[in-house]
Amino acid sequence: MKRIFLVLLGLFFMSAVVYATGFDMVKNVGDVTVRVSVGKDSPVVGKNNISVELLNPEKGAITDAEVELAYFMPAMPAMKYETSAIQEGSSYTAVLGLAMAGQWNVDVRFKRPGGKFEKTTFSINAK
Ligand SMILES: [Cu+2]
């Protein structure tokens, strides 16, 4: 019974990968797993701490990358902002200033030494 519950829980989180409000979101780019978490609960209008983890196939943290974030409202292309993330421990952190409630897309761009920038996009909903 417990196992079934865990499987269901896993499916729930998998379905939340593309469009999530608050908990961790995970996407794969090539052999890198990108895990993003925003704040403690749901993203809010105003300042949000965002943390980006890059994991190698062995699930080890990649700490020598350059990470840049661009965030924008898909419905309002003029509302676009960029910031770079600061490497801190096993992750990269930044503050997103979300000026309005609604859907924001966050482009995570990262580059490993000697590599080129790769990109993945997360959707969040600011309340
Ligand atoms: Cu807007």
C-alpha cells in the first residue's frame, strides 16, 4: 500500500514538472539535470529567491558552471529581465523580481568551462 502511494506521489510530481507553483521543478538538458526551486512555497509578486542545481549523470553537483537567468511574461514580451546566478555551495542562487501576478517563464542558461551555453525553460505562476 505504501509503495502504491509513493508511486502515485511520484506521478504527481512528474506531472508538475512542466508547470509548477513552488516546489522543485526538474528538467534534463543533455546529460545534465537542472533542478530549480523558487522560495519556500509559491512564487509571489515581488522578490523570490531562486536556486538552481545542476547535476551530472551520477547526481553530483556541477559547481563550475556559469548560470544566467532570463525571466519574462510570455503574454507581455516587454516584461523581460535578466540576472546572473551566484554559485553558492552546491547550487546557484539569484533573486527574481516578479512585477506582476501571472505566468512567468524562466530561462535557465548554463555553460560549463570550455562548453557553450545550454538552455531550458521553466514556467512559474506568481501570486
Ligand atoms: Cu505583465
